[in-house]
Amino acid sequence: NKGGFAADLSYQHFWNMFGVGADFNYFHTSFDEGFDVDLLFIGPNVGFGLKLGEKFRFDITLSLGYGNYKESKWGFSYSEGGFAAKSGINLEYMCSKNIGIGIKVGAFSMGLKEPDGYKVDKNEFYGIHRTDLLGGLRFYF
């Protein structure tokens, strides 16, 4: 478990309850051992959303796209990119017709190449799994 800086930017267009859009996500953290890790995600999303009364909104999104893992230490870095998946569950309070404030639980998953000589079992996964708890603003146009 390691906290850090996370930024999440999404665009979505909803027709009634279903929507499509795009996601951008960036995460950075530094470890006591002297190295930094950066995760980047970009990809299209699909969503399901609904209003809960007059002031609350709930939605779920799923994104499939490109992920990049970068690890750096002492000026040297290793980077690997490939297929990644991201999902989110959002609950927000509508302050006005165009502005909402809310919380989001997000998950990110990306497979990485196994190092030489390392073998995972049949039902195992070698890669990155991350979970976020984010707060923020949403703007509606």
C-alpha cells in the first residue's frame, strides 16, 4: 500500500442512462528506497448513470485503453506500456444544474511482462493493480 498524487480527468456524454467518453488518469508516488513510480492511463469509456432524487447522481464507468508504467531511480528509468483497464463508481451531490461535487472509487489494472526466469502460475497475474478514493468537481454543459 502506497499513497501518492492522483489526477483523474474524464469526459462523458450520457443519453438518458447510458454514456460514452474518454478517461485520462495519472498517478505518482515516491518510495523511501529512493525510486519513483508513475502510472498513466488513457482510453475510451462506457458508462451507466442515474439520478437519485433531485440532488444526487450515481454512475459506473469502464475504460479499456493504453497504460504506461514508469519506474525511475538515480536518473535511470524503466518504462513499459500496453493494454490496461480502469473502472469507477461515482456518487455526487449536484450543487447546481451544472456543477456537482462527489467521491469516486476507482480501480486500475495493467499486465506487465514477466522478468526473465520468473514464471507465474496458471491462475496468477503479473502486473499492477491500484485502487483510488478520489474527491472532486464535475461540470455539466
